[in-house]
Amino acid sequence: MSTPAAMRGPDQVARRARVAVAALFLTNGALFANLLPRYPQIKADLALSNTVYGLAVIAFPAGAIASGLFAGMLVRRLGSARVAVLGTVVTSVGVLCAGVAPTTAAFVGALFAAGAMDALTDVGQNAHGLRVQRRYGRSIFNSFHALWSVGCVVGGAMAAGAIALDLPRGVHLAITGALFSAVAVVALRFCLPGVDGRVADHGPVDADSADGASDEVRPSAVVGRPSGRTTLVLGAFVLLAIGGTVVEEAGNSWAAVYLSDALGAAGAVAASAFVAFMAAQFVGRATGDRLVDRFGQRAVVRAGGVLVVLGMGLALAFPSVPGTVAGFATAGFGVATVVPAAMHAADELPGLRAGTGLTVVTWLMRLGFLLTPPLVGVVADATSIRAGLLVVPLAGLVVVLTATVLSTRRSPGARR
């Protein structure tokens, strides 16, 4: 008597696909992170004022918002893995063009194009990661996002090394673009076969179907007219994801500025808040799958929202350098699983075409990235950065409230 497929664990095809998707996530994080440390040089070379610079760099999320709704259609036509790889290759070209742009208009245009392609990569790699997770039968999705965080650190370190070696921006970004594009192309070979929504995505396949092909359709691929309840639930997932991106962007854009300008910390100390945020977020994502398997998405995300509220609330109520670093670290850990949970839940929402829920959430969550820097800046100019950063605990409260729509289901494979 053969052992049921669900008890055997993931097959070889699924394991190879997991490594391939992990490579795509790490590549995506590293690619743009190679450009970020070059921003001060670009700002100086183009003689940009702070206001013009601030408006210029939001071209990246603006491009992502402009193209995001097309991602679902491309995923259905080309497959999620192909979309992710194609987006990676073209994003690398946009990053290179932004790095060597001779004018402000060219810089903005290149960032806009890179952001537009990055949105396609984002939807493609997340959609394929969710396919692999369904094949595993247990949570592995947060580990992909943990590797994206690792990619950011790797890319930033590569850029720092290039700057230290006085490597020209064009040479540096051409090398990294070619490297990460090659990694993505190789990863494509090991991704899951078939078209999204038409493969065996609900666990390991039997020997009789080892090629992974099947006519089984995942729940969200069974299409009808979305009900009012489906639309409301999808809207709640969008709010949940925006809450997560607001916290992330505040940590990215304002952590070091707050410590330096408001609390008088030295440059290296001020940078420690951002480092603490990213490190804690990595830890939260690296451990998030086990927590989700054991306690369910709702409990884990809601607890994370509480950590954001308490951590940053106390840090802002009693301002100090150590307390603020600890507050950002707590927020980074708390927000770690929020965006992956919203993506996963939206992708599983019944009544929508394959990729539609994920596309909508991935598209609209970028409003958090787009609006947080100017929002905090406006409040900071009117009052103080400390007041502007109240947006972080408020976003944490949004996470706590909207987590109600997430599943309480625990993975049956959690103890394997």
C-alpha cells in the first residue's frame, strides 16, 4: 500500500522550485539595493535640491503603480515564473540607465521604467512562490521574503564595496545587472512547469503524475462574478498590506533621519535604527513560517501589529536613542509577516481569476511606499519628525484591526 502523497513531503520538483524562487527573491532585493547607495552621488552630479530629489525618487513606486494592474494578465498568459524573470532582466536595464542618467528627466524616466518592471517581477515571483507553497502543503512563503531582505543587505554591501573601490556607476551597475539577470534566467529552468492555476498546486504529486501536470484548478481560479463580500474582503487585504508598507517605508526613509535630526545621534549611530529594523524584519520572516504553521496567519499578524503599536508608541512617547533603535527593531519584527500574509490570503480568495487578488494587493500596497515619505515630511515641517512618525503605530493599529479577515487555519504539515 503506497503512502499518501500528503504524508510524503514535497517532491524533488517542488524542492528545486523552492530554491529557484528563493533565488528570484534574493535577486530582486539585491538589484535595486545596488542603486540606493549611489543616490547621494547622483543627487550631487545632477545638482538636485532636496525637494526635487524627493520628488524624483518616488518615480520608482509611481512606475510600479502604473504597471501593476497588467501583471495579473501577463501571469495568466506567460506564467508567473516567466513574468518574474522577464521583469528582472528589464529592471536591471532600468537601474543601469538611472545610474548613468545625464539629466534629471532621464533619471526620473529610468526610475519610472525600472519601477514598472519591478512591479511585474514582484507579482510574478510572489505568485510562483505561492504555487510552490501549495505544492509543499505548509507555509514556506515568509522564507522567500526573508531572502528578499537578505538580498537588500547583499546589494547594499556590493554597492558600498564598489564605491570604496571608486568603481564608476555604469560599470558597477552593468556588472550587477548582468549577474542578477543571469541568476534569474538560470532559476527559470527549475521553476514549476505549467500555467498558473492549471497545475497540481495542493501538495506533492503521485508517481503517476510526476511531471506536475494536472487539470486541477486552485480555489481562486474557479471564477464567477465576485460577490460584495469578496470585494470587501479583498479591500481589507489591501488595507492590511498598506499598513505593512507604511511601517516598512517609515523605517527605510525616516529612521536614520529621526535619530540624527531629532535626537542628535552621530551618523553611524543614526544608521543603526535602519539596520536594526531590517535585521529584525529578516528574523521575523525567517521564523514566520513556523509561527504561521503553529498559530495561524491571523494570530501571528495580529500579534505583529501589537508589537508595532507598542514598540514605536513607547519609543515616540519616551524619546531616546537606545529606545528608538529598540522601537524600530520591534516594529521590523512585528511587520515581518504582514505583507506576505496579505498576498497569500488575496491569492487564495475564491471567485477571482488566477493572479487577480495578488495583483490588486501588490499594486495598491505600493501606495504605502509612495505616500509615506511625503506624509511624514509634511507633518514634520509643520510640527516635528516625532509627530510625523506617529504614522507607524497608527499603521500598526490598522494591521491589528484588518488581521481579523485572515485565516485561523493551521497547517496540517506543521509538525513534519
